[in-house]
Amino acid sequence: MTVTKSTKDAEALTFTIETEFEATPERVWQLWADPRQLERWWGPPTYPATFPRHEFEVGGESRYYMTGPSGDRSHAWFRFTAVDEPHRIELDDGFSRADGEPVDPHDHARIIVTIEPVGSVTRMTTVAQFRDLKQMEQLVTMGMQEGMALAMGQIDAILAED
């Protein structure tokens, strides 16, 4: 499994997931840049993601939904605030309506991704920062931390195809 560490820090209002891959930083970067690859791992195995819109640039936005086993859909959005290829991505992530537009553009978590070579592997560290403890508890209760770990656990299979 690719996940090496998962920590929750209620005081800092964050949770962090560290993953390591036998791939270059440039290859790991492509997992974010290419929406078809992102679809293969962003949702947990039982809730795969679909990205009808993916503007991977500063100020760009993505619209996505995850489809559950019974066909139910959870809609969400990204807004990219930093894109430093192949090292760092910052984005806001929030819930959206079925049309893809944010329910509340100010109600989002900030996600910071760093990609760095560490010896013979590439480490991807994903930090979710929350507005307040209520938001953090809501998203953790919904399974965001476990879901992200399960989602990232799918990446090795994608990289093995290369």
C-alpha cells in the first residue's frame, strides 16, 4: 500500500496523508494533471470520481462527482490556488450542487499537496486544512480521511501500468 502515514491534528485543524511511490515526481504529477488518471484514484474504490471539468492551472476550477454503489452521486468542486509543476498544488475543495456549481464557494477545505523525491521514491504529502473544528469534524465523520487513504491506495496500480 502506498500510504505510509495518516495523522489528524485537531489543534492545527488538519489531517495529513503521506504516500510514497516508485515513480518520478513528474509521473506522480501527471496523476493530478490528467483528469482521466485523477478519475481512477480520487474517489475511494466504491465511490469512483468523474471529472467533467478539470482546469489544472492557477485560478482554474474542476467539477467532479463521486458515484456510490447504488448510483447515488456526491458533487464537489476544486479551485486551484497554486500549481508549481511538479512540486506543489494548492486547491480549495467544497461541495457542489448537481449542476457542478458550489453550494457555498466560501465553505471549503484547503488541500496542499507536495511532491518530492526521497531517495529512490517520490513522496506525496497531502494536507487538508479546515476552517474550524466543526468543519473538520463534519468531514472526518463523513469518512474523508479514510476515503482519501483508500483512494490514494489505488495509485500503485495506475503507476504499474507504465
